Amino acid sequence: MDGLKNILRHGWIGVSFCWILCSCQKDERGLVIGKIQQASDLVVSEFVIDKVVFGKKTKNILFIPVNEASFMAYSRATIKTGIDLNRIKEDDIRIEGKKINLNLPPIEVINFSYPPDSFIADTLVSNPNRFLNSISLEDQETFFRMAEMDIRDHLPYMGLVESSQNHARKLIHTVLKSFAFEEIYIQFENDSLVIRQVNSPDNLLEP
């Protein structure tokens, strides 16, 4: 009978220990998630892209080209990327003693700025006013909007993802080090660039 009591007692101790261990791991995971999510503003990366804007306008009379006006300017776009760390789920964090494995959401474009005050016309190359032909303010605006679309279309091929991942990985690695983890492994859900509907300031040029 005493043997049975000892078995039951030790069994309950084992169950209690397992419950405490699981509870501690869950609490630690919650602390880790909370600490990582607080770093949302810090994992933002900023990139500056210089863009040459060039356009031509041909004047035709009776289907015969008469004069060609040209326009050239320099512009600059600023792109900010980040990670929606609120999307981290419990399953994205695996903790085994002093080892942690973290799976992060993909890199996103969180802001795209293409302000008109960055536009500088090249007066040496530009020839906007020709006889019977001229490039209007509306034409210039069209050139700039086409340049903006070209930048947006090429964002996935500019190395933004790799640079942003490296920046985020270093910062979050530092955060996890504060929990005394000895082995830290950080991966991303995928290597794509998430481009949501991010509006830039209106590129309307003042007359």
C-alpha cells in the first residue's frame, strides 16, 4: 500500500513539474512575443532611389514630324520597409531551453514618397519649347507619374528584401539576446516583398 502511495505521489509530482515547465515556457514565449512586437518601429529600413526622368514630345503636321521637344529632370523617391510583427503567432516561436527558433512575416513596403520638391530640371539637356511645339506642365506631370510607376514596378528587384531582412535580423537578434538565449535562429516566412496600396504625396506640379 505504501508503495502505491509513493508511486501516486511521485506521479503527481512529475505531472506538476511538467505543468509548471509548460506554463513557464508559455509565459516566456509570451514575453518574447511582446518584446519583439515592441521593436516594430525599430526594424524599419529606409532607402533613397534616384531617378532620371526623360520625355519627348513630337509635333506632327499632316503626319510629318516637324519639331521634337524634350524634357529631362532628376527626381528622388524614398521607400520605407518594415515587418508587421503583430502577425507573429505562437507557432512561429519554438523554445527549447536556451535555444529559440523564430519565423518572421515577410518584408513590406510601409511608405513610398516621391515628393515634387525633389524634382530638378536639367536645363542643359531639356529643350521644352520648340517652334510649334512645347512641353506643358501637364506633360511634365505625365513624365513624373510614369517614372513613379517604373520605380514601383521595380521595387522587388532592387535588393530591398535582403537589406531589410539583414537589418531586422540583427536588431531582433539583439532583443532575443536579452533573454539569455545561446542559440538564436531567425527565418522569414518567404523572401517576397509585400507591396500594399501605399499612397505617395500628390505629384502635382504647381504652375
